[in-house]
Amino acid sequence: MIKRLLNNSILNSKPTESVVAAAFMISVAGIASRLLGLFRDRILASQFGAGDALDVYYAAFRIPDLVYNLLVLGALSSAFIPVFTGLFVNKKEDESWELASGILSLKIIFLLLISAVLLIFSPAIMKIITPGFSSEKINETIMFSRIMFISTFFLGISALFGGILVSMKKFLIYAIAPILYNIGIIIGAVFFVKFMGPIGLAWGVVLGAFMHMLIQYPAVRISGFRYKPVFFKAFWNKNVMKVIHLMIPRTMGIAVNQINLFVITIFASTLAAGSLTVFNFANNIQGAPLGLFGASFAIAVFPTLSAFASKNMKDDFARSFSKTMRHILFFIIPISVFFLIFRAQIVRVILGAGKFDWEDTQNTFSILGILVLSLFAQGLIPLLTRSFYALHDTKTPFFVALIGEAINILLVIFLIDKFKVVGLAIAFAVATVVHMFILLTVLRSKFDSLDDKNIVISVFKISLASFAAGIVAQLFKYISVRFIPLDTFLGVFFQLALSGIIGIIIFILMSYLLKIKEFHYFKDSFRRKFLRFGEKIAEDNTEIGGV
């Protein structure tokens, strides 16, 4: 009975063949997760403000995040998915499951060993990455970090489960998992803190990571995965070794990206208390649309790009890349304009409560305004890097990331004294834009064309529509001051909502008038996805199709 229930549940959802449908599914779940994330930040801001407690919390994430991102999430998943997908596409299912068992065995061994090592040496490491913290703050950071190591183990296993589901184009449960992760952190912030104090935040992270893993296991099992412990025998599996070979340069590439987080933490720790917190808050806010419309499309198209690459279908690869790039920019460009215009209102609505005062608000929206200038580049980098991974080229993203990080560090050193925490944002934005353009240039050199003409036309039209919408929204924002009081939460919220709605209407109208392909594509996809039930009633013999 339980097996039948699972087979008929969302855990056994059918593969999603359309990139847009997959991206939409990930985006919808992502919206819920991001909203929960913003709600989480509001709770943290109101309870603690931008001060020592949250500086400790965010600094403590650095080491667990390093392990997770460096050797678990990006490295293994980005190397694992192309190999696993190639085996599955070529009808070698037994080999694909052997690969999954081998990788999971090595993950378990590695995570246990690295956790033990980091538990021992975390005091020395924390003194290096938080040189500006007092002894008391460093000790608190060490305690937070040691508890958070537990979450890395759960997330490491969950990352492999997610890689399997993405490879099989089963995105639903994969998309839901981050929601549970945020729910766990919120539970920690709302309930655990009451009984444990600030350390309850760390246990909330552990709870969220456990739920992230737990929700994906049944779906992976239903899909056919049966874990067979092989441990060190995995080194004799040629496919496992192929993944390891691919992940070595990828690991180095992520290491470069992780340096950026350490640079921010190191320099922010030397500034006024709360500097690390306000930077993270601003980064989380601008990261909401980034995760929805940048990462979601990149994740969704990755199996498709990998399949085209494995079959040497260059033209199809280029068209799929171009289409996905234009889809990302269709959302990211107008959102960037919206965030730039309403940065103060956004921060006040999301974080402006409790102990989060006006100075904290000003610092946060100043950083946000700088970061969103590079939002288009941040949105495209996941797609560009995955395009290289699909081509089994993990070296190029590493060297390009190295260049970008070198620029970032040099700019931070040059700007930090004059601009303080805002200097970190300026350095990050400039380095990110350079990083993106180099990746795009190198990828373009591998093809006769990346559908360049359509990309240029779409970017021009989308930018024009966004600019027009931004002007109208800005005008209404100034006019609204006359009849909307801005000294209350509701007043600021209504100014933001009304101005934003007007801006969206103008953008949609301009997209229609300029005949932007992406607008009509999403309009038609939306109609097929959500209005198909009505079409079914109107004509009984009409087949219901997905996006």
C-alpha cells in the first residue's frame, strides 16, 4: 500500500521534457523558497539587527559552505550530471546506478573525514578568516561553525540525490527541497533561539539540511536508485574515475569563487560591527531573482545541453543556449531596473523592523544598488559555466574565475579604505561583469554562431522596454509621495507595490509593441499551461499538453 501511494504521489512525477516547463517548475518552487528566505532575513534583522550576533552567524557559514560548495555541490554535481546523463541516454542504466552508488560511497567517507579534521582545526581557521573579530566573537563563531558541519553531511548526500533527479529531468522534488531547508532555518530562528539563544540558529540550519535530504530520498528510490556500498572499490569504476577527473578542475574553479566569500568575510570583519550582516542581507535580496530566473533556467537546460554535446549536435546546442540566455535576460534586465529604482523601499519592506534601524537600512540599500548593476552578469554565469561543463570543459571556467577573483581582490584592496563595505560591493560587481564577458567570448569562439543576431535584437528590445517601464515607475514613485504617507510599513509597501505594478504593465505593453519574442513565448506557454483546462472543456477531443 505504501509503495502504491508513493508511486502515485508527486515523488513519482514524470520527467519534464520542456526546458521552459522545467524552469517554470523550479522557479515557482524557488519563489516559495526565496520568499521564505526573505521572511527568514526579516526575522533575523528584527531580532538581532545588524550587529555582532549576525556577523557571527554569517561568518560561521564560511567553512561549512566551503566544503559543501567546493567538494560536494558544484564539483560532484556538475561533473556527475553529464556522465550520469550520458549513460542514461545511451541505455546503460545499470552503469549509471553503479556510478551513483560509487560517488555516494566516496562522499560519505570524505565528509566524515573532512568534518573530523575541520572540527579540530576550526579555531585556527576562524582566526584567519575573521581577523577583525574579538576573541569572544571568534569563540562564538567556532561554536556555530562546528554545529553547522553536521548540515554539510546531510546536504552532501542530498546533492547527489538532486543530481540524479535533474539528470532524469524530474525537477519537482528537487525544486521543493530548498523550501524545506529554509523552513528549518526559520524554525531555528523562531523557536530554537527562544530556548537556546543565538546558537539555535545553527541547529535550525542542521534541521533544514536534514529535511532537504529526506524529501529527495523517496523520489530517488522510486526512480530506480538502490544504494550499494562499495566505498574504496569505487576507485576501480571507470565512470566514477571520469567524474573525479572532471571534478578536479571544477573544484579548483569553485575554490576561486569561494575565495570571494572569504575576501568579503575577512575585510568585513575589520569594519564596523554589522558590516558583514548588511552585505549578506543585500546579497540575499538581489539573489532572490537571481536564483529564480538565472539558476533555474541554467539547471533546467543543463541535461539538454549535455545530451546535445554527447551527440555532437552543435547547432542544437547553440540554439538551446541562445534561447535560454534570452529567456534569462527577459526577466533579469527589467528586475535589475526595478531593484535599482526601488532599492530603499525594498529594504525597508523586507528588513525594516525591530532592531534593524535606519542606518542599517541605508547601508543595505546602498550595497544593493551597486550589486544589482551586475545582476545580468550574475544571471548568465551559471548558464555559461554549465555550457562548458556540458562540453566536458571544466578548465576554462576555472581560469576565467581566477581572473575575475584577482580583479575582485585588487579592487577590494584599493576601495575598502575609502568606501568601506560599499567598496566590497563595487569590487564584486565589476569583477562579476568582467567574468561573464570573458566566459561568453570564449564560449562563442567554440561555435560558428550562438544565434548572435537574435541575442543582440532581444537584448536591445528588452533593455528598451525596461528603460521605458523604469521611467514611468520612477515618475509614479515621486507623485505617490503626495498621497501615500511613507512613515509606516503599509505606506512604503503600497508605494512599492503600486509603482511596481505600473512598471510591470508598461513593460508588458512595450514587450507587446516591440514584438519581443520571449514575451510572446512565455505568454503562449502560460496560456497552454494554465488555460488548457478551459480548452479541454470547450473541445473534449483536445489533448492536454505541457509547456
